[in-house]
Amino acid sequence: MRFRAKALQKTPTDCTVQAGDLRCLPLVKRVLSELNDPYTGAVRLADLVERIPVLAARCRRAARQRRPMAELDNMERTLMIIGNKGLERALFELLEDLTVLKSELES
């Protein structure tokens, strides 16, 4: 089981934004909106985060930094480890990187 969980984890290079990630901007906005809704549960947030591969990779990276030995076999567990503040941090960093990427592509 431990081997399978390691195989599912993204590599740090998956955390780098690429042009195709710009299509995820509406989903990023939706995650931010759901994060601010006190009635949104972990299952809903995990589902939305999984739809944005670069955000999911960044969340897993943050969780590995906090708990290196933890099995990150699902996004709910990952989000439990980093908490709402960790997800918010990953979201804002992603938004900043997407903004920079978009301006570079437009110039």
C-alpha cells in the first residue's frame, strides 16, 4: 500500500505552471469561493482541488513538507494536513504564478 501511495504522488516539477494551466482559472476562482463558504466540506474542496493538477501537486508538496512520513493516498487527507490556511496559501501562489505566466505569454 505504501508503494502505491508513493506512485500516486506528483513530482515537484508538476508544481510548475504551464500555458495549459491557464484554462483552470475558473476552477481556481471556484475553489477560492468554496474555501470562503463555511458550509463547504472537505470532500467538496478535495474534489475541486483534484480537478486542478498543478494545485493538487502543490498541496501534496506542502503536506509532505509538514509530514514527510504521511501517506498521501487521497486529497482529503492532504487537505487535512495542510489545513485551510495551507490551501489558501497554495491557491494564492498559484494565482500569482498564473498571472505572471499570462503576462509573459501576452508580451
